[in-house]
Amino acid sequence: MTFLNTLLNLLTLKQSVMSDDRRSREALSLRAFFDDQLHHLLNLLDSLSSHIHDKARQTKEDKQIVENFVDASNTKIRAVHGYSDKLREHVRALYNHVLQVADEVPSPVQLNLDAFSENPLVNALFVNSQDIDKLFDTDHDVNAFLRRHSKYQVPVVYALLTASKSEKRMLGIAMQGDMMIREVPQQAVNFSAHKLHAPCASSEELNAALKEYLFSRVVTQVKLEMMSRMPTQPLKPGDDSYELRIKSLANPDVYLNTLIEYLAAPANLLSIEKLHFKLSKLGIKLTDDDQQSANEFDIHELAWSNSTRNVVLQIALTR
């Protein structure tokens, strides 16, 4: 009310100044002053209205994220009074963390024969170019997508690629000057278990699919972790341990409280690390001063709560 009263007072004063003496310099000056103040107040009013609208939209979005989370994790949570309000802050924090992780993943790279020859990252990820063709030819989701969309409709296919990275110490051969030395300790890096996810028709769709993939997988990991803590035997009221089990995760209230504690540190559920490599064509780690032909590149590796790790990149294939 104070804001509106101020606005009305300014309007009244403005009209008074205009009617008393339109020709006076003082009146013109005051009129300009009131015009400025009115403009400023109207801008504040627009800003306040926009803020209220954005807050309402944010609340609606938060509720939808919570419901999606509950659907994917454990629908029994809905038995708890006020579950949505209790979860909202924590699920939103997790979702925002996932968005930050997704933003760390570089833009799509071309995945084809030319890329295998010219892109050090692609060359290191695959043994040969035939492995790239095999990856696309044997992926069910990609094949289904290609059957639904002709190359005229979708000339470029986008997808998310994950792979596992492993490192192994071994003895190998190395050159020291002009001399070949055997039994040299080396670190071999290997990429395997390549998998395509969420084929789509544009980089914008892929960006959204990446966020959905990360969030869905985090929720799945949370669900599995919570399930592993659940009692394995059904509850029986006559059982001596019944009271103890009521205090276990079989009780939705206890489950929800434990879940909230588990969600308190999103970075423990998902993180991303950027790693730099310089590898020989055989996948052997090289020192910075090694002059032999090498693939030098950065990878982004996801770390999940179950201690698994995956290299992740967005890819594009021109059909």
C-alpha cells in the first residue's frame, strides 16, 4: 500500500504543478523531476510483478522436479505429510548441481572417419575407424532413431557417448635417443564399453538430454543405495523386532529423513573431472618432453556415488 500511495501522491503533485503555472521554469523543472520519479516507480512496479511471476513459475517447476524425483525413487514417500515441501530445497539443490555438471561437458565433436584421423581425442577413444561404424550400427536406440527420421529430416545425428577408462602398469619398449630399451615401466590407458545415449536431431535437444541423463542416473543411484539399506524381511507386528523395524527405512518418515540426509551433499553423488592426457598411438602415457607421435587431449570423466567413473562427451554424426 505504501508503494501505491507514493505513486498516487506523485501523480497528484504532478497534475498540481502542471495546472498552477505551466510556463514557469520551476514548474517545468518539477515536472521533469516527477516524470523521472514516476518512471522509476513504474519500473519498480514492473520489476516486482516480474519477480512475483518468476517466483510462481519457479515454485511450479520445483514441485514438478520433486514429483519426478519421487516417481523415480520411491513413491511411498508420498505417505509422509508435507513430503514435497520437505524435499523441495534438497531436490532443487541436487538438480542445480546436475545442471552445473552438465555445463562442464564440452560442445559436440564430430564422430566420423575424418575425426578419427584428425581429432586426437577420437583417435584415442577408438582402436580404428571401423569401431565407430560398429558402435552406430549395433546400437538399438540409434538404429530406431534413424529408421524414424530420414537423412533429409535429420542430416546430423547428435548423441551422448560414454566410455570406461582404465589404466594399467606394464613393461614395454621405449626409445632412448637411438637406442631401443626393453622392460621399461609404462602406463597404458584403455577406453572400452562405449555406449551411445539419447540420439536426437539438434545440439539443443542433446543439451537437454544430457541434463536428463545425468539427473535420472543420479536418482537411480540414490534409489539403489536406499534399497540396499532397507530391511530384507517383511514386517510382522508380532515379531520382537517389530518396533525396531518401525524405526527402519521401511517407515516412510524414516526413509524420507534418511533420504534428505543422503541428498545433503550433491557433489558426493555426482562430480566431473577434467583430465589431460598425452598418449602414444598405442595408448601409452608419454611425458611432456617426449617427441614421438602422440594424441594430446582433454577428457571429462563423471564420478558417481557407487565409485564408477565414465568418460562423457557429446557427439555429432553427419549422415
